[in-house]
Amino acid sequence: MNKWSRRGFIGAGLAGGTALVVGVAIRPGNPVGDLAKDAAFDGEQLVNAWVKIGEDNVVTAITPHTDMGQGALSTMAQMLADEMDADWDKMNVMSAPANGDYVSSEMARHFVAPGLDLGELLEPTIDGAFQLLAGSMNLYLTGGSFSIRSTGQKGMRVAGAAAREMLIGAAADSWGVPASEITTEKSQLFHKASGKSATYAEFAVAASEQSVPAQPTLKSVDEFKLMGTPAPRLDIPSKVDGTAMFGIDAKIPGQKLSYAAVLAAPVPGAKVATLDDAEARSMRGVTHVLNLGEFVAVVADSYWHAQQAINTVTATYTETPTDNLDQAGMFKIFDAALNDAGDEGGDGLVDEGDALDAFASAATKVEAEYQVPFLAHAAMEPINCTVWFHDGEAEVWIGTQSPLRCRSAAAEVFDVSTDDVTVHLAHMGGGFGRRSDANMVTMAARIAKEVDAPIKMIWSREEDTQKSAYRNATTSRFKAGLDETGKPLSWDNIFLFHNDPADAAYVPYYDISSQRIRAVNDVELPLPFWAWRSVDHSQHGFFVESFVDEMAHAAGKDPLEFRMSMLGKSPRFAAVLKKAAEMSGWGSATAANHGRGVALVRSFNTIVAMVADVDMSSGSPLVKKVYCCADPGYAMNPDGFAAQMEGGIIYGLTAALYGDITIRDGAVEQSNFHDYQMLRMYESPEIVVEIINGNPDDIGGGGEPGTPPIGPAVANAVFNATGIRPRKLPLAGQSYSV
């Protein structure tokens, strides 16, 4: 075996040139040397960009994603290991280093040109173009339920298959036998005729010198050994024994940290006008009080001292256009915008048939308007960031969904190149979209720059709840026309704020001949928007599936049967809905004061149907049981996928029942968990999940699709129990009578 060392690898990488590297799609041109210095260490050999093998025969999958508890890194390692025939008991996984070579061209394609297909010959060129675009967009991102369905399916599997073929090629050259006679199993190579065998580690260096196969052969579903199984997560042991490092655990060896607490302006856009910080400056441990315009920072020798001191600071702020705005006033602005748009305004998103004519001639007309409020992310680990600028370079310690965005933020503050910024990645105690922002890096870096010392900045729960960015509040209006038999003829929907995914409001699976959907975007939000778990699906799931229920009621039909009647051309949707109905015993009698509601939503390419059983005895919804059937195409780790459905349901149910960020005098009213309530243990329903593996060639995500259907399923159950139709969220606190 060749000598193992980082220096040795760099030499091999340079000698091998660009041919060594496998990208998310195989392509030439990746800088192997640059990857090796950050991704491989002494005793490890990088076989390609996404695979390294240790002297101990441990195979490590290098994933361009980070961990916020979703388990996706383990599943991507599972996909790579299966294609590589790696030993799962000696498998490891890590997030890729935060450099521009690990951006996702597939994510750029998703954002810019989803569905683009110019043929196999042009694919390398197209992929290269999107790789450049991804670099310019800093698209090393964890979100959008993207990890498994894109990076896993199009990157990790390809990288694993390529690494296996490179290892076989190296062994074939060494043993002087045909590659076709070599088999692999559990990270070992075998040549039956000669009786020779070797570990992957023995040929890792030689494999890295093999040409990368342009199109490695992927396994078919019937050849899967690990994919499709509930392989245990690789991150669990460290989270159980407490050795897992989260961002808030950051320490800098040999350096004493200073701690920063912050106080931002309550109304977005305002700046500090006057500041009284005399008491703070006199308090124990305080070294600095900084007025940084948009916010004040107190720096001390501990976070406790910093936070206690910032609590004594008083400030006044400059005026803003929204200083006098309250919640009711905001929705009046929304109403006025939709009124101004009328029947013809807004940006046309879908226009099939003649929805206006069909509505005008319909036997039954249904109209409804729905509202949802702003929502906070409420990640359990407080938002934090540690920054140290020294010797002309910056180091950042953080749990983040977007490492390159963090790198750019620090570079901008310190006025250095991104190459002069190192991001040390840590686990996240929840993200839900919040940690795809990098404003915490900007703030921490500005403080560190002022005090010229390593700083750990921690946002208090109150600061993050009141002065962050939010899932937007919005209003959506519907009109539908039904014929004499109750068959839907037209669907007309207009709503405010069109974010992502672009098709979140679309309902192509429902067989309604005339569909028109429009969005109004020229309205200013009083609070900043940021992506929240499932993004626009989180509100459109509630809007659409509540309105479908209203249509069913107007048609005098059972809500399930009504939906099934519109799914004749969408058999996968029908199968999911039918299975959820069977699981729940749909049609059977419910207990007194109980209601049963159903919802069907496709998001991030996964179809999910839910039935919720709700107890309204107390006059407020208590969800007793949720039946969830999902078709993600193929669940690479059924246990992990089911866990994501369960997590998505709890997160979405919390929002549906309690989530409510409201504004008064332009500022957020809520401040902590006492007035931004989470679901309690006793309120958490029993959840039953079934998975349909319907289409392994077109898989969907798992992290977000569990969230959108739960709100409408519960709202429809409330209507079933009470006859009162909820058209606003949150559901708790509204007036219901049983």
C-alpha cells in the first residue's frame, strides 16, 4: 500500500489532475488539490470529491449539506455506501468543507430552470453552466427537502458507484485480472478464481489515480442492499453521549472568548437615535457597549453578564413608515390590494380554460377568503455565531444551513477575500429555514471587528422572536363553480406574495377543466420574510384543502369521496388518499364531540394525505390521532422518512393551533415560548405513518412535506365536529361551539 498522508494525497491529486473528481453530476474540472486540503486528513485518501477512505477502511461520505436534526446526512451516506458496496458498520459521514467547489448545480437548476432537459449530450455543458451559477449564488444549502431527492439521488449514488468502479479498476491492474471478474462486498474486493482479496483501504490511493467513469452503473431497486432499509443514523451516538458539537458549544483552543448580547431596533428599518447605557457600562464583566446603528451590543466576560447588562440599556429609535401599523391594519392593506387586483389583476400563474365564464354559468358558486399570520421559526438552540479575526483571516464557528453565505458575510465585514474565511461547521439545534440566513454572522463579525477579539454572540430568545425574519402573513381568495351534480367546473384563486416553490398554489392533480391562479406581489410586508419549513406550501396547503372541503360541503358530498372524484387522472394521488382513508377507518362513526378531517398536498415532489381525529369537547381543538400516508416515490430510509413525517406534523400542528406573530406599533408583540406557544407533550397526537413506494425513478423529499397537510386536516375536522368553518390560523383561541 502506498504511504498515507495529506502531502501524499495532494501530490496524487495534482498528478491526477481534473480527472479524479466526481461532482453532483460527473464532470471534469474540479480542483482536487483545493478539496484535499480541507476534506482529507492524514490517514485518509480522497478517492473522489465525495468519498474518502481511511487506513482503518472506514469510508466517509462527504455531503454538501449540514445537519439540523433531519437525518439526511446518514441517508445520503446510506445511498453512497450501497452503490459502493461499503460496510455500513465502518461508514462515516461529514459535511463538505465550506468552499465554492461544493456548490450544488442541481439546486441552481431547480431555482432557475426546473424541469430543463436538453438531452444527454448537452448535459455536461448544462451542468457546468449551472455549476458556475451555483457558485455565484453560494448554493451550498440545506433546505427545500433537497438532500435525498437531488444530492443523494444524483450525487451520492453516482459518487459511490464511481468510487467502486475506480477501486475495482485499481485492483484489476494490480492483480492482472479482468475487472469484470472482481466482486465487492462490505468494503472489500474479491477475485474468486485466484482467491485474492483486499480491503478498499489497500487500493484507495491507486483508485484515486484511476480515470473517473463517465457514467458509472447504478444499481436497480432489486439490487439495493442498504437503500430502502431502516439503517441506523450515524449521528445518533454522539447526540446521545453528548459529544456532538453544536454551534453554541464553540470554543477556540488557546483563546479566551468574549461574549456578546444584542438589542436590535423593534421596528424593522429603524436605527438607534438615543442611547442610555450608563448602568450597563458599570456592570460586572462588561468590556464594551457598542452602538452599531441597527442594534446595540454589550460585550462581557460571560454571556450571563452581557445579557444582564443589555437588559439595562434603554434606547430610542428613528421613525419608520410602519411605526403605527397594527395587525388589523396590515390585513386591511392586504384586502385593499386584492380588491384593487379584482378579476383581472395580479400576475397570472395558471390560466386553463375560461374560469370566469365557467363560474358565471355554474349551478352552485362557492367563495371563501383565508388568512394566515406571520410565523417565527423558533429553533430550540438559540441563534449564535462565534467569530475570530486574526492575521488577516477570519474564522467562523456556526451551525448553518448555508455555509457559503456565512463565508461571504464574514468576508464582507472584514473586507477580505472569501478564501480568507474559514467556516467551522457544527450541528444545529433546529433550523426550519432560519439558519439559512447569515445575518447572525454579519452581526457577530461587526462586533468582533470593533473589539478586536474572538466573540461568541448569542441572540436571546426574545431578540430572535421579535427581530428576526418570518414566514409571511398573507390572504388568499377563492371562487369555484359546480354543476347540478356537484362536479367542479372552475377554480379561481388569487393570493398575496408569491415566494417558493413557484407551484405551491397549483392543483393540477384535481380534474377541474378551468383553473386560474394569480398572485399579487406589489405589497410591502411590514416584517422581513424568510423561508420557513415548506415555504409557500405551509400556507397554500391550508388554503387549498380548506376550500376543497368547502366545495365538497356545497356539493353535498363526503369530503373524501369529493376529492376522489377529481383524481381520476392522478392515480398516485388517489392511491395515497385511499390508503389514508383506510388507515383511519374513514366513514365509521366518530365519538361525541369529535370530528374527522382530511387533506391531500403534494410538496417537494412527495404526495401526502392526512386524516386527523380531533376532540372538540373543550371548545378548542385537541388532536387525538393523525393518520399519514405518503408517496415519496421511494423512501431510501423508511424509518428516517417516517420520522420526518412525524416531525413535520408536530411542527405544522404547532403552527396551526398556536403560531401567531402579531404586530402592534410596527413591532412584534410576542417574545418567548410563554406567548409563542409550542405544542405540549399531552397535546401531541398519536401519529401513524404508512409509506407507498410508487416511483423509485422520481423520488421526493421528506423534511418538509409532512407540514402542509396537517393544518387543513385539523381545520376540516373542526368543521366536521362543530359546523364552524375555520378560515384563519391559528385555530386555538377561536370561538367554536360543539
